[in-house]
Amino acid sequence: MMPAREAKKLFGAKAPEGESDIRVVKIGDYDAVPCVGAHVSATKEIGQFRIISSDFNDGVLRVRYKLN
């Protein structure tokens, strides 16, 4: 967790608005993303995971998925 002001400096437009503290989800040394959504403690909690589409534009990879 970090103060929203600090997250805005680090992540700019990616930082969610209207929050006092922002959770930063890190994937090792590969990526860090600000988020205010729900998360699971372990991947076994999500059940079936299916990628439905992906694209790469302007240096941004987007993966869309469905959980059952």
C-alpha cells in the first residue's frame, strides 16, 4: 500500500482516482500496477481461467480473460 499522491507520481494516469491509499500489485521485478480491485491470496481460489483475447498497442499489452 502507498499514499495515493505517491502512486500518482510513480504511475501517472494508471493510478486510480478517489482513493487515499493505493495497493500496488508487484510481479517480481517484472511489473508493478496500482489497483483498488479485489485480489485472491492464491491462484487456486479463482477456478478456471480462460484468455479470450489479447493485443499490443502503443507499448501496452492487454490480456482479456474470463473466470468461471
